[in-house]
Amino acid sequence: MRIIYYQDKLLLSLTKSEIDEAYHAKGRPIELPIGNLLPLHKDINDSINQYVKDIHFYSTDNNYIKKEN
């Protein structure tokens, strides 16, 4: 499982077995391997950083302000 930010969209990439597991658990949470935690954290962090760059925000004192075009 990976999370990807691409062309203003947040995408979820699943293996065939992950799709099958999610399909059989419709409407219920599924357990993810704890080993996915750090890669998913990195994916989310990378996605946020790219999103902020793409929409032209900048940070001042931990506040995000949209740049004027």
C-alpha cells in the first residue's frame, strides 16, 4: 500500500491481495501490517510537501499563507 500525490490528486496504490482483503471487508476496518506505518507516514509527508509547493503556499511561523499569483 502506498499513498501518492500526483497532479492535484491523492492516490492510493494497493496490491491485488490488499484489494481482495478490502473487498471482503466492505464497510469494516481492515488491519494493516504495522510495518506500513513508516512508509505511509513518509508518503503522507511527501504528499503534503508537494501539495504545498503546487498550490504556492509558504510558511511563516508555522502558518501557511497562500501566495498571490
